Amino acid sequence: MIFVCALAYLTAFILTLWLNDRKSTAMTAALAEGCLFFFAAMAYFADYKSASESTEPLLLMISGAIGSLAWLSIRRRRGTREQRNCLYALVTTITLVMVTACFFGPSRSSTYFYRGNLRWTGPWRDPNQYGALMGVGIVLALGIAFLPVGVADSRGRFAKIRCARFGFGVAMAALLSIGIWHSYSRGAWLGALMGISYLAVKACSTRRVLLNFIRSYDWRYFLCISISVFVILGLRFRHSNSPVIKRLVSLIELNDFSSRNRLVAWDAQLQMMMEKPLLGFGWAKADLWYAEYYSSFKFGPTAGLRTNDYFALGTRLGIPAVCCLWASIWLVLKANTERHWDGRLPLHVGEEIGSLKTACISGAIVLAISFWFDGGLFKFATSALFWTLLNAGCVESKDK
């Protein structure tokens, strides 16, 4: 019943968006999300008896409904200033919640260790999920820290606001960095790095000199150089006693069972997607087929199976569902290049909305990368936050 209600809500949301904002970029992103949820519902009702035993379709549908509710709560504000305030409240609330969760610290009952070092999990059971959420908090806090405000007046009001936001954001980011550091989650570290990079590139794009430099530079060479430097440093410090360095260079270690389990599971899931590329194996039967016919006996029947949610989604719903998910992310990223204000409003109001939307998208990038290495699309905390940030990042201003 809950699944049906969430599906009905999402259908009504897409129809409402189609009637009111048919030509908007948010509409195209919503259609891509709607196609994903359509595939999920079709697979659910096609094999209801088996699918009802799994919580994954229910969590995915409820998380999508929460994300659409966040979009509606922002979009239905009376004007751009109210939308700005709603976005700012959303980003600040999520940041404070993450800081509170960070202070839960290491759980003494946790069974997750890395070379004798306890991996923090906070209020969650998985240190990778904890690290991904801390990464989201970091990029949102930095988004608050560098949020633009208007030119200072005679009393320096805007200057005081800027200083307060900068101090708050940097302090929150520093506290959250402690949590993500002790999670020892490589996927969370990489996701946070990519989220911060996206935030920095969008911030630099407002300066014409830096924008021209970014556009003229061939980033393929930069990528090759970065990978080469990482490999060289990894080989140089592979015998270091630092657990963080050990964790980083374990990506190129042949004896690292975590990475090997992932590669073996990904190879098997790719074979499953090639076997049934259009509709997949269904919600509950994908794991059974994997354990029976595709798993490696050496690494166990389910080792590494839930680490890549994109492959997991492809084995359950088919490749078109994965393409719909990627399309929705791409459309939101594309929509963030548009202007967010017009001449009727002060410039800083539109800049604040643009910066807040960029911060939301940066947080969604952190989770999207974490889904590739550590999973989380079928876990309520990370999934609901992902759809909320993704939908908040594509809200269009009423005054455009």
C-alpha cells in the first residue's frame, strides 16, 4: 500500500509539473526520474510475490517522493526571495544534522576496523554510508561559507553577514572533516573531492579570467598527469605506516581483498546485464541468480554485490533504468548553467540562489560517486538525501 501511494504521488507530481512547467529543464529531469520509477513499478508488479519481500523498491519510491516534495516546497514559494530563504534553510538544516551525527563518534559496538583502527559509523551501521553523508555535509558547509551577499552598505551589514556565514561554514566543514577522515571510506573521500571540485569550478566560473583559463585548458592531459602522479605516489608510500595512506594506496594493491571483491562482483553483474539488458532479473530474483550462477566461489556468494548501485539497478530493472538515472543527473547539471535572476531583483539574490543550488548539486555528486563504490541508493538516509538535493538543484526561479 505504501508503494502504491508513493507511486501515485510521484505520478501526480510529474503530471502537475507537465501542466505548469512543460518547457522547463526541471520537466525533462522529472521525466527521466519518472521513467526510472516506472521501470521500478513495472518490475515490482510483474513479480509482486517475490518483489514484496524486498525493501529496495519501497525505499527507492519513498525516497523519490521525498525528493519531489522538497522540489514542490521550494517551487511554490511566492517569489525568488522566499525561494532563496527556503533553499538556505534546507542547506543549513542538513549541515547541522550532519554535524550532530558526526559527534556520535565511533561506536564501540562497531565491528568495522581498518588495520586495527576503528571506523566511525555514527548513528548508522555502515562506515561507508557515514563517510558519504559527512562528505555531503562538507560541501554544503563550504557552499554556505562562500555564499555571495550584496555590496556592503554604510553600516557594513552585508560584510557582517558574509563574515558570519564564512565562519560558520568553515567551522562546520572542519568538524565534518574529522568524521569523514575516521570513516576510512575511499568512496566518500573521492566523492567529497569531486563535490568540492565542482563547487570550486562553479565559483570560479563567475570570474572571466579563470573561466577562460578553464575552457582553454585540455583537461585530458591533466587527468593523465593526475593518475600518473597518484600511481607514482602510491608506489612510493605503499609501505608507509599511516592508515590513511595505506587506505589510499590499497586501490593499487593486488592483495587488497576489498578492491578485488568489488571487481569480481562488478564483472559478474555486467554479465547479468548483458544476459537481460532490457528488463533485468527483477527485484528479488537478481540476488538469487547472482548467487546461483554468477558468483565466484573464491570470494563468496554475495561479496561486493551491494557496492555498486548502478550495476545493482541494471541487474534488477535493466540498462534503460540506469540510463534514466544518469540522464536525470546530467539534466540537473546542465540546468545549473542557466541564469537565476532578472533585472527586477538585486543581483546578489540571484547569485545566492545559484550558489545554493550549486551546493545542493555538489552534495548530490558526492552521493552519486559513493553509489558507485559503496552503494547507498537503496538505503533510506542516503537515497532520500540524494533525491532531495538533486531536485532542489533544479528548481527554477519564478521571476525568471
